[in-house]
Amino acid sequence: MNISLLFLGFLLLQRATSENVLIWPAEGSHWINLKPIINELIARGHSVTVAVNSAAVYINYSEPSPVKFEVFQVPFTSDKFQAYINTVMEFFIYEKAQLTYWQAYRRFSAVMEPGIKLTKGICDGMIKNERLLQKLRDSKFKVLLSDPVQVCGDLLALKLGVPLVFTLRFSPGFAVERHCGQMPAPPSYVPVIMSELSDKMSFVERSQNLLYSFMYDWVFLRTWRDWDAYYSEASGEPTTLCETMGKADIWLIRTYWDFEFPRPFLPNFVFVGGLHCQPANPLPQEMEEFVQSSGEHGIVVFSLGSMIKNLTTEKADLVAEALGKIPQKVLWRYAGEKPKTLASNTKLYKWLPQNDLLGHPKTRVFITHGGTNGIYEAIYHGVPMLGIPLFADQPDNMAHMKAKGVAVVVNFATLSTQELVVALNTVINDTRYKENAVKLSIIQRDQPMSPLERSVYWIEFVMRHGGAKHLRPAAHSLSWYQYHCLDVVAFLGACVAVFLYLLTKCCLSCCRICRGTKVEKEKTQ
């Protein structure tokens, strides 16, 4: 009887600690990365609501799910949003390589302009929907989890009056983290995101890194200036996007020290890279048979991610020809037309159980576009990589892996069959790549708690304490010149100048007095 009462009390305690969590998601791999956190929150008894716009491309809110979807309307369709995503990817994959640096920047600005309008449409659909806002207020959420790639999650948290937790991979040049989160990033040894540099830089590279930092700051300020007026209008008081983002209680950064170069960080920045990683499950029978048929040579896993489903005919034929020249069996995630040069050792799949394949003992190398999710699955299972980065952070991600000694990187725009064959053979046959990958795997697994547990712990911490303002640095209340002590330097400089002026005056006066005294003595003599 006592045991039954104790068990009942435990269940009531669990129910009492369950809270309402609101999610403001982003599209693509960002949504994929949020899913493990959502599932873990639900497993711990919390009620999770996802605020999703009606034009969402990758978030299927119509399928049965333990998640509650709060769908709000936006003034465009999912087809229009998908068309914009396709335009961005085509620019990075096919156009960018043909342009000079400044031509690429101007073209990128033109490509991104429609995206800003679409993003403001999503913000309007939520922020200007007072009926929905009131419904969300009545739900009494304890925390809002937001990916800042989709703007306005911070503004929604402000309007609802709930604590905010960010989950993000990066912002270009660390601009958001540095300016809004106040995280230090000395350009002398912290490479700017998307610079493709390491932490060991020559004088020229440090100069380049500093210029990158200035450039991204300028781009950030220029791009987000329009949002300041939007945020001020929506919040009902003068504010800026950066000030609102800076109110986040916790920043969950989706990398870890097996990926990152050592750098300073703040107590409200938590690194949770690889939170989605898990042990491999058995493969489907047909796939397992194909894998086992590889014999001692093993297999190659090839995927360019969920957003790249096909290539041009020329590129697909080139890649297929190269894959046919290695002794390994290849499992290639590809939804395009079957390449004419496809060899018998290569099998096409519209979808692959990527984590399970990377965890298979016969896997020798992972050919990847360099997305963070895939990289971390390879790190977790100790698999070396061949990188074919395409867009966004992917070139920089692969630069990190190359610096860690676990990857060879090739240029997609200039890729040839022979280059791909040589790169594959290098990664497969040079044992240093496998050894370095295993070292990173050991580091990734050797943590006091898993990245997923750490993520959920801090989210629940914010819920238990109504925020985590005690972890935010005082830098948030300082102006830029106060942060860099320029006012103190100016004051001390003025003091030194006054002292030197007075000292000079005194010395001149003494000289005049001495000279006058000498003259008087000469006259008297």
C-alpha cells in the first residue's frame, strides 16, 4: 500500500513539473535539429507547441504528432517560399563560382532581398495577429525556444513576456553572437564564420580575418537596420533587433569543441553540437545485403543533404564515373535522373538511413556537402569525410574538418572525375584520416552529459527559474565606447595631456625665472 502511494505521488510530482513550451522554428536542417529537443521535452512530460506559418516547406504540420501545431496564415504559398530557397541554392552552387568577390556580394544582396520580404510576411502573420497572440498568452508558456535564422522569435517572446532560449549554428561573421549576445571573438585567433580560416593564422590571414570581421559588421548593420523600425513599432517602444535578441537567457550553440577551435565564451552560451547523434540501428535487409557484398573494401556513404535532391546531368555523370573507379560499394542518396555513367558498384536511393550507415563497421568514408548535422554524425561514429561544400556555412564547416585532419575538401564548381577519385583514395587509404576521426569521436562521446541532455537541462533551468538573467554579462548595459573603455582611454589621455601641458608650462616658467635671475646677476656684476 505504501509503495503504491509512493508511486502515485511520484506520478503526481512528474505531472506537476510538466510545463508548456513554445517553439519558433526555422526551415530545412534547422527544423531537423530541433526535433530531438522537442521529442525529449515531450518524453519528460512537457507540452510542446510549434508556431508554424502556413507556407512552411519542411515542417509537416498536418501529420499526426504529439506536438501541437499553431498554424498562422502568411500572404504567400509554400511554392513561392520553395522557389526562393531554390534561387538561393542555385546562386551558391552554380553562379557564385563564376563571379568576382564583389560581384558575388552584389548578386547575393539582390537574391536575399525577396527573402527579407518573405520573412517580414511571416513576422506579420504572427506579430500582428492579436487573436493568436492572446491565445498564446492564455497558454502561459514557461519558455520560448527559437532559431534566430527565422527572425521574430525574440520579438514574440517579448510580446508574450516569456523567457527566451536561442538554438543556432552561427550567424555570418559571429555578428549576432558578438553584437547581440556580447560573446568575445578576438580576430587574432578566432576565425570569422565563413572565412574558411583556422585558429592558427599567418599575418596575412589575421589581416584578412580582421577585414572579414569589419565587412560582416557593416553588412549586419546595413541589413538589419530596417528591422529596428519594425521591432520598435511591434514592441511599442524604441528598440533594435539586436537589443531584443540580446535579451535571450540562454544561447544553445550547435557545435562542440571537437568541431570548434578553442575560444572564449560566456556562461549563458552552451555548446551542444551533436545533440541528434545516437547509436546505429540495424539496416533494412536489402540494404544490409548490399553492404555485406562489399567484402573487405567496405562502403562509401554519399549524401548532399535533404535540400539537394539532384544535380545537372553533366555533374551527375562526372560523379558517377568517379564512383565507378573505386573498389568500394557506394550508397548514393540521389533523386535525379539515373546518370549514364553509373557503375555496378553504386546504388541510388531517394533516402538513406544516414546515421545507421555511418555507424556500420564497413563504412570507410562519408561524402558530404558539409552540413553540421551530417558532420556530427560522422564525428560521432568516427568516419572520415570527403567534403563537397555547396552553400552557406558548408565551406567553413569543411575547412574546420580539414584543419582537424579528418577530411579532404574538393571544389564542386571545378570538380573533375580524376580529382574526385584521388580524393576518395586519399581519405580511404591514408590511415591518418581514420585515426583523427576516431579521436574526435572519443572527444564527442566523453562528456559528463550528452549534448541533448545538456540542451534540455538548460531549457528546463530557464523554466524553473523564470529565466537566467544572472548569467547575462553586464556588457549588455554598456554602449560600444564603454565596452571598449574608449571613454576611460579618452579621460586618461586628457589627464596625461593636461599633466604634460602643466609640466611644460612649469618647466618653461622655471627656465624663464632661472634665465632672469642669471641676467640680474650679470647686470649686478
